[in-house]
Amino acid sequence: MKYFKILLTYLTIFAIGHTLSCNKYLDKKSSNGTVTPTSLADLQGLLDDANNVMNRGVTPILGEASSDDFFILQSVYDSRKTTEQDFYIWKRTPYQFPNDWSKSYAPVFSANFSLEYLTKIERTAANSSAWDQVKGSAFFYRAYNFLNLLWNHSKAYDTETSKTDLGIALRLGADFNDPSQRSSVEEGYQRVIADTKAAIPLLPIKPTHPFRPSQWAAYALLARAYLSMRIYDSASHYASLALEISDSLIDFKGLSANSAKPIIEFNTETIFYTDMYTYVSTLGRGLIDTTLYSSYHDDDLRKVIYFRVNGNYYSFKGSYSITGFFSGLATDEIFLIQAECLARQGNTSGALASLNKLLKTRWNTKFTPLQAESSQEALVLILKERRKELIFRGLRWIDIKRLNKEGSGIDLKRYINSTEFILKANDDYFALPLPTDIIQQTSMPQNP
């Protein structure tokens, strides 16, 4: 069967619902013709299909849209579609779109297809670099998207319950006739780790373009994964490996606060580029939580680089993407992972050194390094800065979930028509419901 016919059938099964773009950042053969992959170049072209398949507009948005960094006005709430209204107030109702689940499985299919077809192409001395790039990239893409799915549709990792908590469908082959079954959370995270580690020796140290995976990205992804599992020694280890490759940061003093998009795309901090599926318009029209905004010091340049005036409130403009909300891997996030893990390990001076190296690039010339008398005091500072630095990155939802496992007791609140809606810490809804059509087609159990 032709590849494109397979892909169309697969995406129909998973209810993608719109045509895939064939624009690529490399000048490769279009994948929207009836072309059967016959070479490494064809497989690489498949994995390079950045727009709407592998990189742009592909990562989940419902977790970010359900988090507490923004709010919407009553008029915006009243004008939204029912599904968006329901997610905004954490109301569990049947839905089909927006379909983060299907969006995330499209690159998984491309990865699985590439891994399977690669077995038909002999690895030789002449093609070893290209062959390894395809295999390593496929492993990385599968792990990257599995982790996003786990963060959104499963409970936070807990060593006491992970073997029985519902995870995701770990689809490891390209045959869409194979039934989907939900694995455990434990199996899901172990697959993410195994795939990412398998990718490392196959990938180049740094990418030719941020759309492509690399060892740098794999180390950063492992740091992300282990942090979300609360395995802090491993998260610290891989964060350090990523920063050894490059610890470059943007100096915000060189950015224009008056610009509508002050931060350029593919900037020096970008390790691996993705951005979110932008179907949820409430997030795009969201206003910044007023308490969060007021937490930025007047000498903190993020206050003018990240935000713009919007009536009586502020909106976000500080994405590392020119088309949506950046959700990829970047060095600022890795510095914060390193800082948090060092603090949790009792290394106060090391934690503050990592944090202050980042903050020095975010403040004006009046910056004074932060100090703390204990590792716990340093941890409080780091977590505050993590929230302020990584706003609208697709990270807040999993941060709330994992921090509540640490006893933070973060409850979320919304106010609509003078009614208060509350999502209590560790509520089952933090594992977002799966789309109704996926449940109907696969008979997988829905989240409670």
C-alpha cells in the first residue's frame, strides 16, 4: 500500500480532521503524493515534515488551557464553543475536538512507519550516518509525543500507583489494524526513557536545524521526563549533560520591549522546536493571572518582553514561536530543571548558581543574585522563577500535578457568572478525558 494512503487511513482512524501540510524546512520530496518510501532520503523527508505533522501545531494544548496562568472575561467565555467552555471550568463532558490525542499520534505513526521500513534498508559504511539519523529521530519523536500524552491524559507519576494507573496507548507499530490498549503509567514512562536512550548514540550532538532531534535534545527530554517522575538525581544528570553541549541564553537586554514578537524563532536557546495545537481559542484570548503578573519585579525584563497591555489586563507575547505557543526544549528550562534538582538534593550553592545564571540574562543591569539560607528556601525561589520563566510553554499542567504529589496542595479556581469553580489538588480530572470517538472506536477505558 502506498505510504500516503496508509497515513490518510491512520489519521482518519484517529480523527485528525484536516489536511496535513506538505511544507518542509528541507527541500524534500512531497509526502502528499502517492509515493512509496524506497530510500533513506524518503524516510528522512517523512520525519522532516515539520508543518502540522512533526513539529508545528502538534503538541497538546488542553492541559495548558486548563491551567492557572490565565483567565478569560465573561464575554469571551460566553462566545466560545461548548467544549472550550467545559475544559475551562474542568467539566467532564463527551467531546471530539480539539483532539490532542490524535494530533500526538500522527508523529508517532510516522516514527513507527520509519522504524519498520528501515529494516528493509541495509545499513552500510556509506549510509550509516543517514541510517542512524532516521532511526534515532524516530525513537526520539515517539518518546517525545508519548511523554506529552502521558502528561495530559494520565495521572502524575507515583511509584506507589504507577503500575496500575491508566496510561496511554503505546503504539509501537504502523499497522492501524492492531487494537489500541491503554498501558500503565509505569509502562508509558519506561517506554519514553528507553526510546530516548536508544536515540542518543544514533543522533548528532547538535542538530542542523531545531526541527530535528539531536543528542542535545535527547538529554533535555530525559531531564524533562525524570523531573516529571520526581526522580531528581537522574533529571539533574541529564540536565547537566544537555548544558555541557550548550548553555547559551538570550540576553533580554538586547530585545525590544515594543516589539509584538520580541523573541525570534529558532533562537540560541532552542534545543528542539515544537509548538502547540492552537485549536483552543480561549488560550489565545486569555489574560494573564493578575497575581502572577504582579510577581515580576519592575526591573525584571520579562515583565515587558513577555506581556503587552490588553485593556485593563495583560496578554502574553513572549513565545519562542512566531505562529503559536512554543512547547519545545530550550536551555532556560534546562537551567531551571538543574537548579530545582540541585536544591532538592541539598546543594544550595549549586542550585542558586544555576538560577542566577539564568536570571542575570532576564534582568536589567540592577540585577542582584538571589540568595537563600537553606536548600528549601532556594527551592521556593526556583519554583517561583520556573513558573514566571516557562509561562505558556505547555509545562504548567504537569508541574501542578507533580508538585501536588510533593504536597504543594495547588487548587485551581475559575469564576464565571459569579460562580466559583474549583479543581482540587490531585483530582482525577488532572488526567484529562480522552476524546469520545477514540473511546468508541477502541473500547479503551475512559479516565475516571
